[in-house]
Amino acid sequence: MNKGNFWALLPLILFVVIYFAGSFILGDFYALPVLVVFVLCLFVAFFQFPKKAFNEKLVHFAQGAGNENILIMILIFLLAGAFGELSKNIGAISSTINFALTYIPAQYVIAGLFLVSCFISTSLGTSVGTIVALAPIAVGLEENISGIMPIALAAVIGGSMFGDNLSFISDTTIAATRTQGVGMKEKFKVNFKMVLPVAIIVMIIYAFQGNQMLHNTTNMNVGDFELVKILPYVLVFILALSGLNVIWTLGIGILSAAVIGLSTGSIDFLKVLKSINDGFAGMFELSILCLIIGGVVGIIRYNGGIDYLLNTVTKRINSKKRAELSIAFLVSLVNLAIANNTITIVIVGPIAKDISDENGLEGSRVASILDTISCFIQGLVPYGAQILAAMAAANVVLSEEGKTLLSPIDVMQYLYYPVLMGIVAFLFIVFRKDKPQLQAA
């Protein structure tokens, strides 16, 4: 293997340093515009190695940005955004939440919040969107049961990470499967076996703790629901699980949400179009970012950076187990630095694909490792979007009431799901059945 060139990695190293240091100084890991930082790093890549023709660098930038997987991934992002926005605007989220909470006894509301979060996040494909939708319910429980807010928020965050990891329309799932060239159904089968036992254990823990806190509480008052509005989520899940291409699945999901919204009078035709457009718009920055990252990686590859990284990471790999551990390590390192699991997968995914091809790994396992490890880290970093969104919902209410504000640690002590998911993912790698396989010299 070509030894490559360490300095070709400078754009990525610079991105991590600027983003991490800048976010740390500002005290907010989502205040620094990621796209601006990456464009800066793109120009660093252009300026490097001046003996190489600038036009050649542009060609490799275009080839990296125009990679088949990246373009298809962007199309799926846009459709997923449209489906999520339209479903929300017809009242699908509120109907799903109210339907579930109507039939959950008060003493099991914590476990119920976790279960509802799992379903909503799997349906929406976004952990942050799920937290924004459900956090007010978790916060509202404090009015009846003092001290319950931290564990209720933890249940919502944990459930949201379940769906973010598994959903067919989650940006992390899309990125993981496209970078590894595998179908979502194959990745789902591997992933589901990993996380289902974890989800069951966490539900039991929350049921036990919730029962201790709420055993004398009567059932809560919840709003009305319309079962028909839950159908788009169910339809998308069934179609995706059946193996239908995700683009057709999302197209049918958008159409069904529009028909249900129009037929129930929840939305008019112009608002349907606006919701779809707003959904597209919500994915524009991520889509452009994917193009820029793909282009930067294309230049880095041209300059020998990917060869250097692969040579460094894989020189001690003599088995599939070590290859998978190396991928997990890279994902963890990048995610800790930038606190964004989707961008982490977009950055590490192509490198993981090269490691996978070099060591004969199964694409579905690699996609699952990328997604699960990134969600595990993302669910635990106190500066991640998920915990920050939950803190924002809680502290707005607490500040208005003049009460002591929550800290991330208050919630993280009850955040069982990401921890157990990470442990299971590690065991999934360590106890794989393959015998060590020596690389060819």
C-alpha cells in the first residue's frame, strides 16, 4: 500500500481544531457555522502542494463532490426532510404522542415516554426533532411530580437515539448505508439485533424507576388524536422494511401524508407544497456540506492523505475484528471532536469503506458500527445537540419559575440507553465469530 502523505490530512485536522476550539471558546458546539469552516478548509486544500496543478485539484474536488453515493444521499436527505415536515404539519406527531399516552398508565409514563420516543424518532428519522416534540411533555410532568424532570428528559433522549440509529430515513442511516454501498434493509437487520435487547432492558429499568416515583399518581390528561394521521409513519416503516427502495418509500410517504392532510382538512394544497419546500430547505445546508466534504476528501485522496491514514490505521490490523475496532475508534474520535454524528459518518464513511474492502468486512456490519458508535458517542457528549435541546426545553420553564436550572449531568445520570448501546456494540465487534485473517503483504 502507498504510504501516502500526512500533510495531505491538514484540511481535516484544521477543521477539527478550528471547530472544537472555536465551539469551546463560544461555549456552544452549534454556534460555529460548520459549512463556513469546511469551505475555509477547502481553500487550505487548494493552496497545499502548489507544484500540483490547481485544475487537477478542481477535477478531484468535483469527482469527490459528485460521487454517486453522495448525490443519491442528498436526494434522500431532501425527501426525508419533506416527509418529516409535512407529517408534522398535518398533526401526525401530536396524534402519535396522544394516542400512546392515552393508553399508558401514569406509573409507567417514564417507560412510555421512552417507547413513544423510540417510535417517533424511527418515524421522523431525527433525534433532535423528537426531543423538541416530546421534551415539553417531560418538562410538564414536573408540575405533578417534583424531581421527575431529569429522568423524563433522559427517557426522551434515549428513545430519540434509538430511532436516530435505526430509522430508514435518518440522516445517519442514510449516510452509513450510502458510504458503505449497502441496502437499508440489510443494515436494519444487523442493527436491530444489536439494539432491541438494549431497548427492552432500558424500558424495564424506566418502568421500575417510574413505578417507584409515580405509583400514587392518577392517569394524565392528554389531547385528542386521529389514528389516520399515524398511517404515513406506519406505511413508510412497512415499505422500507419490505425492501422497497427508500426513494420510492419516501415518495409514497409524502403522497400519503398529503392525501391524509387534505382529506382531514388539516392542511390545504398550498400548505402541502410549502411544507414540502420547507422540508427541502431544512436539508439544504446538510446537502451542501456533504458536497463540500466529498470534494475536500477527493482532494485529500489525490494528495495521498487517505493512503497515509489507511496505512497508519491498518498496519497492525491482522483480523476483521481489529479492522472493525479501528473503524469504531475513528468514529468515536471524530464524533467527540465535532459533536455531530451525521457529519462524522460522512467524514469517516469513505475511510471505513476502504478499510472494509481491504479486510473483507461485511458492509451491513460496517454501516451498523458507523451508525451505532456515532449515536453512542452523540448521546453522551454534554455539548451534543440532543442534550442541548433537552436542556433548552427544561431551563426555559425553570427560569420562568425562578427554579434552579438543570445541568447536563442531572440528565446524563439517567441516560441508560446510549451507554448500554455502546457496550453492546463493543461486544458485537469483540465477539465476532470470524477467525483472524492475515493481510497479504
